[in-house]
Amino acid sequence: GQQVMQIPQYQHVQEGEDFTTYCNSSTTLSNIQWYKQRPGGHPVFLIQLVKSGEVKKQKRLTFQFGEAKKNSSLHITATQTTDVGTYFCAGPNSNTGKLIFGQGTTLQVKP
Amino acid sequence: DAGVIQSPRHEVTEMGQEVTLRCKPISGHNSLFWYRQTMMRGLELLIYFNNNVPIDDSGMPEDRFSAKMPNASFSTLKIQPSEPRDSAVYFCASMVGGKMNTEAFFGQGTRLTVV
């Protein structure tokens, strides 16, 4: 079945360093979404990418959707302690519409 | 709108007991998901409803798990009998589904502990 994979699973960085997480789907996606889950919280929507090759920015966060619409990345410039949490990508199954999440990348930021 | 509402927030039960988790999706959302989250397995999709109809329940672990959506504003996830390995955080999420699906809104989750 359709799979969405993320790497790395964990990342520890020093505050101020950059961070990137990568997402790969086994099938072409109509769109990809990114979510952030703070420790003890629930996943919260960050952004949705729809177009091939699309790049969107939210302050220090840059999101990219691959040309083939099968992969995506989230890059955080100059991490801060407030960036701590788990970042998930998610894509809809083209047949059923169910939203499939990647395993997530857990980011730890050392002050 | 108050968002996706789940109850209870915490549940501690003894092995063998029946557990029922409840979810009220956001009004107007036609897709509802139940997810289970553990440290070992991450965020797993258990079941997906569209227009109150179960579309995909391939993630339901076994017959002890069942889910219903009797109407557009309510869903339940039942575990009977519960086992310690069912301990996890269970999330309900809703969204407007379809070809151009919108973002999914998650409830606060139910933290289940089976002792």
C-alpha cells in the first residue's frame, strides 16, 4: 500500500543551527501537508503544498514540494528552543482520500 | 467552533475491561480519522470515515477494536476487551475530504492506560 516515509527519525541540534527533515511518498501525491506536534500536545497543521516544485516560507521555515510530487522537505533556519517538537508530513491516498502520515522527525534543540 | 472534541482526556482501566473513546468532529467536516500514537510505532491510522461511512479500517489492530460513526457529529472507538499493549494516546481528527482535501484538525487526544 501507499507509504509515506520521513528521515531522520530524530535530530539534535544546537540552538542557532539549521535543521532539515525529508519526506518521501511511494506514490504521487495531489498535495502534501506538514504538521507540528509539541511535546504532550497534538499535531497542528502548518502548511499545505499543492503544485509541483512549490516552495513556501513561514518566517524561518521553508517548505518544498518535489517536481515529481513524491517528496517534500522542511527546512528550519537558525533553530530556536521553541522549534522543539515532532514534525510530520502527510499525504492523501489518491483512491480513498485517507490521510497518511510519515513517522515524524523529532527535533531537540539545545540552548 | 470549539474544534475537535475528544473525551475522556485520560482513561485508566484494568485489563479485560471495555473502553469507549468519543469524538465530536468539527461541524461541516465530512472526513474523520482515528489515530493511535505510541513511542514505538509513531502515529498509526486506525480507521477513516467519509460521510459517516467507514472507508478504510485496515489499520484496526484486531477484532477487539471497533469504531462507529452513527451521524456526522459523533464517533466512537471501542476496545473490548482491553489489554496493556493498547496503552497509547488516541487521536481523532476531522477535515473536509475529497479531491482537494483541507487540513486535518486534531482533538486533544485520549491518553489510555491499561493496567
